[in-house]
Amino acid sequence: MFVVATAGHVDHGKSTLVRALTGMEPDRWAEERRRGMTIDLGFAWTTLPSGGTVAFVDVPGHERFVPNMLAGVGPVPAALIVVAADEGWMPQSAEHLAALDALGVAYGLLAVTRADLADPGPATARARAEIAATSLGAVPAVAVSGLTGAGLPELRAALDRLAAQLPAPVVDDPVRLWVDRSFTVRGSGTVVTGTLGGGRLRVGDELELAGADEPVRVRGLHCLGEARPEATAVARVAVNLRGTPRDRLGRGDALLTPGRFHHTDLVDVRLAGDPAGDLPATLTLHVGSAAVPVRVRPLGPDTVRLRLARPLPLLVGDRALLRDPGRHHVSGGVRVLDVAPPPLGRRGAAAARAQVLAELDGRPDLAGELRRRRLIRAGALVRMGVPVPTGPGRDSPAPVAGDWLADPAHWRRLGERLTEEVARHAREHPLEPGMPVDALRQRLALPDRVLVEALVRPPLRVHAGRVGAASANALPEPVALAVRRVRAEYGDRPFRAPETDRLVDLGLGPREIGAAVRAGALLRLAENVVLLPDALDDAVRVLAGLPQPFTLSAARQALDTTRRVAVPLLELLDRRGATRRLPDDARIVVT
């Protein structure tokens, strides 16, 4: 199946032509049939000579219903432009063509209707000249009469050729189904329709309603009036939603693959059309089937920032158009450059941002996004529409921590700054066991503490929530000197601990002792009871030479120490499994 939208001036026979091609009535409302004028979107389909199917989205031509026309054209890849032979090119012909051009529609066909009433040549020549100057370029033209049927076989053949030119849809893409109609079917509940431009839908799928927190589930699917277990792009689909009230969604909403789209109310775009400086402060943004008021802030000659009245699921590279509804004027097409732009709070920020945007073309660029954003989660990039390759390969950036990706140059600079910050903290707080990870995170303006830990490289280490040196060599010199004095005085009496007063004389207060213990330069047995760090191994060797089991008194005498040291020393050996305490309070060395 391929989907084509009609376009053209009111009363030029768009609906008549669709009716003649399909045998179906595209005008759904009694008021439309009574007035003989299409007011809202209509839908019909037919089989082409090749056996393929074409589905038509028939749009209104009157200037009052241009928003309805844009809702139908927005998601559709091709257009059937209709011009009447007896009236020729008209104002709505021009506005509809401007809309197609603004949306970047590149595939189309010209049908010159009412060829039974006038020579189609002049209308054909004028229309082809107008169309050739747009994104559609040179298009085939067919003269037809919906009344007599003349030219319909040729038009069907031309539609077949048009279908063959369209690029193959990407069925593995995430689903973004812009809703163009919503209604209730008795016994089934809420049904929405739209043009599935990419991806695949299945009965039972869980989808996300744009702007809502809870998921919705596909209860049933119809394509061209037939129930289907699944539908693949490109297709006109009707989706029956389980348990979703009718008033929860309507035209302009979207059904999405969960977690694959960024909902944004602020975008930076490139404008093709009126100069940015000439735009009014408020316009309407048309994208997909949505029409949303926006406030416009010019940045550069052809770049603007748009503040949307409500968030939309937009991607980098999306095409949309800006329209001034008061003047019935298409201000121009836009291509989305950034769906998560930075704030513009400082003087000169807008001009600087314009320079950045001048280098962007709306094509997702992973390396460029990393360079501009420096640090970002892979999932956030995917939701912006920036593909992130997975698996080995030069194009697959390795996460620096978790799913965080980083610009390589920025990551190197962060590593250098971390080393500098830890060194500065050590100078200012010499007795602390390193700089707290959270303090480093704030100093480096990092969004997640795992990034701090990922930046740490030897000789630094992360221990107990702090980043510091890994060896005793990092002790401040006064503490290192005090430890050397302890070793000199007690090296030949390894199980004798300095008394509290002596520790103070040596310059070892509680903070200094804590720093030495953390550095592995001293061993703390209890408060103000410290030994040299190799005392444990020496004690095990001495105790192993005693008759087993041994008592506390025997251990104290063998170690040549006091009860003040022997009790906590043996308890520490018990905890480490070097000795085992027996029920009678004797101990044995565990070999």
C-alpha cells in the first residue's frame, strides 16, 4: 500500500476524482454532501493495475479549512495535486503547494480535472511551472474528467509509477502515528486513525500516548476496512485502543513506541521561507496532524527558537511548517535542528547559538551531538532521533559509565580537572582521606556520581565515598614523620602501643591517627591503641609457637605486651579468622 494526499483549490474536483477512482464516497459528513464541498478529511482506496493498493487522504480546498488540509498532508509521503482545466491555477492551489513545499514533500502527480470542459493545456503548463519550483520538482501530469471517466486509466498507471518511485519505508523504525480522527465504536470502544509512516503495529502492542503518563494497548487493527493482526508502514490504519476514553485523545495527538521519543515544548529550527526577522511573534506550527500555537524568537537570519503551547514528540530532522492563520499565509517550512536546546540566559547567547545552528543541517549526527552536549545518556540521544550504534565498531562509541556517552576531548579534560581538584583538596585538607565524590561531582558539574568514579585513574582510588591517593606516601609530612618516630621507638617492641600522652607528644592526635590508619601506616586496635601495620602477621607467628590452645595470659607474656593491647589484638585476630576462641576462653591459631 502507498498513501497519497490530494491538494488543490476548492471546487476543482478532488473528491469527485477520488470517487471516480475508488468508487467510494470520501466525504464523510452529511453537511459536506449537502453543500458539495469537502470540510474535513476523507479517506478512500483502490487497487492499481499492478495489484498494489493506493489509499487517498482527501483534503478540503477552502481557505477556511487549511488546518484540516494540513492535518491530512502532514504525515503523507506523496501528493496528488488537482487543478481544474476550466479555472486553472488559483489561490488555494498556491497555498496548498506552498504547504507541500514547506513540508518537503518530494513525490507527486498533477491531475488536471474537468478536461471535458476546457483545453487542459494552459492549466497544465501553468501548474507544472509552479510545481517545478518547489520540493516536488518536475511531476507527471494527466488530464482527466471525473464526470466522463476520460484519462482515469492513464491516471491509475501514473499512480502505479509514482508508487514505484517512493523510498521503501523503514519497518523497524519506532512508531509515531499522528492521529487524524478519533471516534467510538459500540462494543469496541475508542478507535483512532492515521497514516503509519514508519514502523510496525501489532494487536496487543503497548504504546504511549504523547503527553500522557500511562500506556495504551492495541485491542484491534484495521487496514482499508479489514481486520489485521499487524500493519506495516506505509499504511492507513485504524487502531482500536483498549480501555482508553474517547475524550483522552483526538486529532494532533500521537501514538508512540514507548521510550523512543522526546516530548518537547522548545525547539530550534531552520526556516525556509520568510526571513526570520520578518516573522510575527506568534504563529501556528503544523507537524504531523498537529497544529500548535508557538512563540517565535529569531536567532539568526534563517534560524529561530519556537516555544510550543504544548509538548510534542519531535525528532531532529523533522519537517514542519509555520503558518500565520490571521493572514492565511504559510510563513515557511522548518527543519528541526535541536529538540533539547540550551537556555539563552546570558547576553550574546542568542547570537552564539545562531553560530552553532548555522553548522547544523537537520541530519542526526552522533559525533556532533556529543561534541555539543559533552555528556549525555545514549537513551536521551535515541529519543531525540540521533541513532546510537550498538556493538563493536568504529561508529559505536563506548559508554564511559553505564549508558553515559561523552565527547572524548571533554572526557580527557574532565579527568585532568579531577586530578587537579583532588590535589587541591589534599593541600587544603591534608588529614582528610580524599575528596568526597559528591563534592567532586558538583565541582566538575557532572550529572551523576558514577561519572566521577569512572574518571578516577591510578594513583588515585575511590574508597568509602572519597577520591584520594592509594598509598601511604600521600600522608602529610608531619604525620609521616610521626609514624617514622613510632617505628623508630617501637620497631623492636612491635606489640607495645604508645600511651595516649606519648601519642600526643609524637604529634598523633585523633585526626592524624585516622589519616595514618587510612593510609595503612598504622593499625588501630582500639581508641588510642595503635600498632605498626605488620604487627598482626608477627603476632600470628608468635602465637602459633605456643602450646595449643593458649590463654590470654600466655599470649600476653609471649607477645611481651600489656592487657590493654593483648585483648583488642586477640579480638581482631578472632574477627579475621586467624585465631578461634574456645568455650573456655582459650584460643587456638587457625592454620
